[in-house]
Amino acid sequence: MCRNIRPLFNFAPPATEEEVRAAALQYVRKVSGVQKPSQANQAEFERAVAEVAEVTRHLVERLVTNAPPRDRDEERVKAKARNIRRFGATGRG
């Protein structure tokens, strides 16, 4: 699950709310051990996702770097090349 969380800092354009929420959802799923919560836990699960997303957004907005922003398309190409090296041309990637 956690390997689906993508870096969000220092990209041009900056991470979207959707990307931040997706990362928060993956994190909460991982730490809770639950892919889809029961109805009894749904409200707390969603509250946790919202809180983690808020903290993540604050973190990403406040981090500083001297490095130039990374390009999302370039990073995607690099990740695909890494996956091909790791899993082969027919693997996940």
C-alpha cells in the first residue's frame, strides 16, 4: 500500500489537493490495516484522512529547498524506467 504514496514536495506545478488526499488515504489505510472501513468506523476513518491531509498540506507548504522544482512528467518517465529495470518489460510499470 505505502509504495503508492508519491512524493509531493518540490514539484512544478505543486501537489494538488487530490494528490494530498490520495497520499493521506494510503497512509491511513496502511496504519489502520483496513482498505475499506466498516460503517461503524467510516466517520473516524474519514476524519483521520482529512486530518492527515491537512497536516501533509501544511508540511509541503512550509518545507524549503534551494533545488529547482522537479518536473512531474520527467519523474514519471524515470519511475517507469526504474520499474522496467526492476520487473522487466512485462512487469508492473
